[in-house]
Amino acid sequence: MPARNHKQWSAKPDLELGEWVDSRIYSDEEIFEEELDKLWKKSWIALCHESELPEPYDFRTGIIAREPVIMVRGPDNKVRAFLNVCPHRGMTIERRPSGSFAPAQPSGNPKHMTCLFHAWQFDMKGNCVDIPRQKEGYQDRLDKSSQGLRALRCEVKYGGFVWVCLDDHTEFNVETWAAGAMDCIKDSLDAEPLELIHYHKAIIDCNYKLWHDTNSEFYHDYMHYHNRITGFNDDYFQRECSAYDNGHVNVGTFTVNYEEYDVAEDRGTLSFPNLPPDNWYMVDMFPGLNFNLRGSVVRMDLMTPLSANQVMIEFRGFGLKSDSPEDRAHRIQHHNSIWGPLGRNLHEDLIGVAGQGTTMTPKSEPRRILHGRHEGAYIHDEIGMRHFYESWGKKMDRLPSDPEQKYKAGKVMGPEMPPAKGLSTFAGKGA
Amino acid sequence: MNVEEQHIKSLVRETIYAAAMFLDDQKWNDWIDQCDESFHYSVVTYSHEVRKDLTYLLMSHKEMHPYFDLLPKHNTDHSPLRRHASIYTVDVSEDGKTAEAVTSFIMTQEMIDGISAPLYSGENRLYLTGKYYDKFKIDGESVKFTERVARVYTRRFDKGTHWVF
């Protein structure tokens, strides 16, 4: 067909329900606000890693669905989470991204969280322990014992990630929320303590789901010379995508041939415990978390949706706490060569979603976004996105392909078929 | 300061500014030619977010050619990065065979791709700030980099880049 006119361009694609979505789900502000309430405030989010707050009184701040969150390690070594909000006048209690409450602050005592505005003080369990001139100001009408912080559900799970949920009444703990999706990497993550080795962030003018989509499909490996040259063999095309309850997906492993890339080194000897050498698992957790266990390093992407057309993505890398300095240097090198801010793959991925964001700004003309590849649930099958949007539709009670309509089930699974063969003759392999 | 030391300092300054121009112009081989075989390059930062020194790039001299030779095979944002460098200090060793320099730099990006090319193409954006901590080997009129540590004060890179700082 030649280039299409408006009617042709806007027509439903020749695919089944569930195999495409309407671009308004990536750009509509009303839908975005609803997502914060129905998805982000109901989900378990891994906001940081315990190695970011290694000592008692350390803290780390984050955001879920616009709500400021603070995670603190108490003198009992337990990590707890609270809204980072003073119950007095709504001031942010701690303004820094991380630090320690052990030393005194200009407005407060050591070992306390202190709101600098009026010096209300809280302990590491969130108890309000001091209101200056409480008796004079409130007489017997209000007591500090009733003015604790807003506690949040918090668990340290799967290799030490700190998971927080804003919903007090969620029926899930982290494990039941994960619904088995993390099982493929949990033995590697839990084998011994992990330690953060990398952090940087991006703010991209695109909807958060576009980044999650990118992490959910490998068909875009055509964009990555690194992945084409080190993969695209028979084993690569046998990687299976598996769907789990609550919208999660994982992608099975294969052996990456790092030696095919001129400046890459083999990662076999440093591969994570309980992971075959140079193997690579990926887990996409609904609605916006991604774990990559790739040989010698773990990468975790945390999305913080800022608006319908803007997302902050924080990129973290992890090694083993027991690393020797030499091993640690190699892990950092392995991580950065593909995933650092100058890394070969990450930059390409971010160019991709930034380009999508450009075409899907709020109020722009709706268009069809296709998720209809069926390849037997193997690596280039777009089942990951179809499964995500099935869960999205149920939780939002909206039809992803026509978000003004109520949800109804579409097609997620395609026909069974054998995996494709390696594309050794692919023209771009050595381009 | 004697005349010889002044002369070496002048050579070091010229070398740093020439490197800035080579990097601005993506003349990677010319930059590599300025580096001794013992050269090591790194990009580091202190992250207030995680309270750690982090390394974003580490490269030895022998890795430089393959690194740059592979660039054309990758998809890269077209918006060039350029730097403004101000040399703060140059210290020459007593024997005149080595030197160290500290250079403050900022990098700007000439938007071409931009977020939306028709809208942002043509504008310049601050990309990062940092300091170069350079070490040199001096042999007569020859000044070669033996180490460059680019300490940046930026942890937010948005789309990122394939081009070194």
C-alpha cells in the first residue's frame, strides 16, 4: 500500500484486539492521573537498594506517584519507609536525596529526623518525639504521641532491594506481588549481599510505559550493533518470554558471545552466583521496574512518571559486596560499556523512546501502536507488551486500543511455533 | 619560575587546548596521537544520590582505537558536544619530565535531533560541568598525556552519548 490518507491511517489495523494500543494511553493527562491512583499507588515499587543506606540512621528519599517517600535504617538495623512529610504544616522533612541522621542538623538533634521549619522531631520508627513548646501551644488538645509520620508498607526483598507500597490495604506482599516473575533471578540475587556500583538518571519526554515497552521486547535489538554481533544466534532466538500475574514478564536466558564485540571482554569468570557463565535474564515488573541480570552485573531501572509525556528513569548497577577491587573494576567496566551514560546500548534505547515521545505528545493525533508480533512467545514475540496491557486494561478498566471503552479481553498468546534460527546471514549483523 | 619551566607550562597548555579542539571536532585519532601508550582515561563522579564515587568510563590507550572505530556502527544522537575549557593550574616536576594540570570545563550540546528536531534544533544546552585532572610525559618539545581523569558533576544525562568527555 502506498502512503495512507487520514482515513486509512486512522483505520483499525488488520490485527486482533490486544495486538495494538491507542497512542492516547501514552499521552492523555486524564489517563495518566488515573494510572497514578490505580496502578502506581497500588503496586510494590523497589525504590532503592539496602546498600544505599548501609548504616543505622542512613536515609534515602524517593517518589511514588508524586508522593515523597523517605526510607531510613533504624538503630535496630531495620529499614522503614514513611511519607517524607511533616504532619505539622506539610513541609518536606528531608530535602537531600540521601544522607545520615546520625549527626546533628542546624534545626535538630543527632539521630532524629527533624523538620527544619518548626523543629518537630521524629525517631527512626516515625514516632514524633518532640514538638517545641507543645504544652504552651496546644495545651492538652494535641500530643506528640498522636503526631507520628505516615508509615508505608516496606519490605527488603530479592537481593536487598527496598520495596515500598503506598496502599496500606494491599492484598500482596512483595513475593505474592511478584507472582513468580523474580524466581528466575532470585537465587542469584540472594546468594550473597549485593552492593550498588552504578547510578545515573535520565529525564525523557516520553510516557513511562514506552520505556517499559522497550524493556519488554527484544525486537528492537536491530537498533543495537552490540547485541546483533554478540547474539542473534540459535540460542538467542530460543529465549522464551513468560507472563506472570499482575502484569509482570520475564525473558529466559542464553549465552552472550561477548568476544564477538571488539572492546568487550568475557564475563564468564565474574558471572553471578547460580548463573551459568555469560547468561542473561531479564524481568519486567509492572508497572515500571526492570531487572537485568547479565553475566557479571545486575541493572535495575526505576521509572518515576512525572507527567503523561515525561518520565525520570534511574539506572542502578550492582555487583557483589565481596568483590575484590580488581573484580569490582571489571564489573563496573562490564556495566558501563553497554549501560553507562556513555554505554553503547543505553543511549540507543533512549534515542528510541525519546523519538516515540516526540510523536505522542498530549492532544496529538491518536495513532495505532502495534504489539502484534507472534513468534511462539520467543524473544522477538511481543507477548511482553500484550500481557502488560492486558493487566493495565483490567486494573484501569479501560480498553488499551480504545481507552474510552471499558476493558475487554484481547489476544495475548499467539499460535505455538518453533523458535527462529540464528540470523547469521542478517545483512546488519556485521554492518 | 625559570624560562624552561615557563616553556613547558606553555606546551602543556597548548596540548590541553588542542585536545579540547580535537574532541570538539570528533578528531579521535588526533586526540589519541596526543596520548602516550601508557595513557589511561576515566570519567568519574561523586554521586550525592548514593554517596559514592562512581566510574562512568575507564579506558586504556590500547582500547581507544577500537572504541572509536566502532562508533560508526552504532546509532548516536547527532547533536555535537563541545567544551569550554579553562586551565586552572599547571605544575611541572623538578626534573621537567612530567607535569600535571587541572582544567575546569563545561560541555554544551548543539541540539540537532533534540526532543523534537523542528522545535529544538539550533539551540544549545548545558550538558555537563567538570574538571580534567591531566598528567603528562615531557620529552623535549613533546608533551603526551599519560592520564586524564574527567571528574564530572553531572549524574543526569538524559539520552546520554557515545562521545567521550
